[in-house]
Amino acid sequence: MAEYVCVAVDAMGGDNAPAEIVKGAVDAVNEEKKIKVCLVGQKGPVEAELSKYNYSSEQIEVVDASEIIETAEPPVMAIRKKKDSSIVKALNLVKDGTCDAFVSAGSTGAVLVGGQVLVGRIKGVERPPLAPLIPTETGVSLLIDCGANVDARPSHLVQFAKMGSVYMENVMGVKNPKVAIVNIGAEEEKGNALVKETFPLLKSCPEIHFIGSIEARDIPSGAADVIVCEAFVGNVILKMYEGVGSALIHKVKEGMMSTLRSKIGALLVKPALKQTLKSFDLEQYGGAPLLGLKGLVVKTHGSSKAIEIKNSVLQCVVFKEQKINEKISEKITLKDE
């Protein structure tokens, strides 16, 4: 297994499991020969889906797991009691070093709890944040945190900024990434207690390129590469982003089909428009890594289709090859604890 980046995939997690999960895994290994996928889930249904596709048998292995953690289950209890669930067994493959990374569209709570309890945090990391890439006019930005820590402290946000900078520089190739904190105005004295206390800490942090506050309306323009906030704010931003994007696409399509003239125009602009809209499709960017753990844990949307699963698996290669965990460990010094 040494020549592969090995990814454990929760085959039973999400609204479209196991069909879309298996298809995404197959698409990933057919595109990238460096990857081996361990599909963890109920063997019968998983193998039935696999039988529909052609792929290298060396690159996909099925690991039987009889139980499924449902979205509504209390995460801590589920992780403790369902030892033979696809989430727990897959995370243990990362914990024991069999796999380099874990991808799941299943219960967010169970993934967050399991990631910290089973895989464990890098020494010095106070709180691992969920950090999805979001599309902007200039490319993508990293939104950190979007769902893991709703009651974050200033020291947590400083670590988020450091970890986000490492990710953007080494995974996305952005040199000296610009870091901003989400605020209700550009002035330093604005914001709630958390933002006001965090701002000067980020300003005096030599390891990051801090540019100050960013208002929500400036996020889509790509004004910052790393957007720092606590999880409540981050989750609202992410969900609004998804909702507005979906509504705009729907209205554009509706407008183009409204008259004969618009339909003719739609035929002419369709190739360019399709490419533009594709860049604003969140599925193209894979899942959200839970940064700061000893192994890579990636959470994708519960409604993920094969393309998002494929891209989530593929992003694990860069993460591993660029030694992101080692670089995060270097950034998070003992004085942060």
C-alpha cells in the first residue's frame, strides 16, 4: 500500500449512499492511479454497486461494516456504541495508519466527534475547524470555521488563521494568502466581543498576512483568501452562499427560456455560461477538511453526488503529498496552548 495514497470512504453515509458514494470512489481511482480507496460499509450493497463499473481491483477494497450512524443520532453516543459502523471503522483505519484520509457524507456530528476522539488532534491544536473552499470572482477562498466550533475563543480563531494559511498556500498554491476576519464593518473598533478581542491578536501575528475585517458582501469578490470566523457565522455564510447560488442559476435558466429570442440567445451563450456557472458549483471543490487532526478527515454534503465524492477523494492526494499536517504542526507552537 506504500505507493498509494489510501483513502477510507464511508460508503453508507449521506442521502445517496451507497450508489453515488461508490460511483464517486470509482471515478476517483479511474482518474488518479496514486489512490487506493477502502469502501467501508455493508458488503453486499457496496459490492452490488461496484459490479456496475470497470476499475482496477488493486485500487478499491471493501471493508465490511454492519452498522450505520444515522444523522439524527446523538454523535457521542453513536461513536461509543456503534463500533461496527462505517464511520467508526473508517476512522480507525486512519487512526492505525492503514489509511491516510477519511471521506464521509454522513452525520456531521459523528464525523466531528469521531475525528477528534479516534484520530486525535495534533499537539497544540485547541479546536479543529471545518474549512470548505467557496468560489469567488478570482478563484476560491477558504471559509474557516463553518460548523465545528460555535463557541470559539479568540485563541481558536488565531489558530484557524494559521491553519487556513497553511492549507491555501500548500494545497491551493496561493502565496502569502490574505487573511481577514468576518465583521459588520471595516473599522477595527466594530464587531462583537469575540471579533474585537481577536482582531489585535491577528494583527500582531507574524505567521499570517492579515488584512483586517471583511464584510459578508465582499467575500464573493475574493477580497481575502482565508476568511476567519466562528462556526455559527461561518455556517450561515456557507448556507446563504449555496442558497443564493442555486436561486440565481434557476432564475438565469428561467429567463433564457422565457421567449423565442432569449432561447436563441441561450444557444449562443450556453458553452460560456455553462463554464462560468460550473466555477460557482460547490461540488467542484470537494468536501471540507477538518484541519488540525493527526490524519485527514473530510466532510462532504449529506446530499453529495458522485462528483463531490470524487473531488473529495482526489484532494486527499495533495494534502498528503504536501505534508499539510506536518506544516500545521510547525505553525501551532506550544505557546498557543
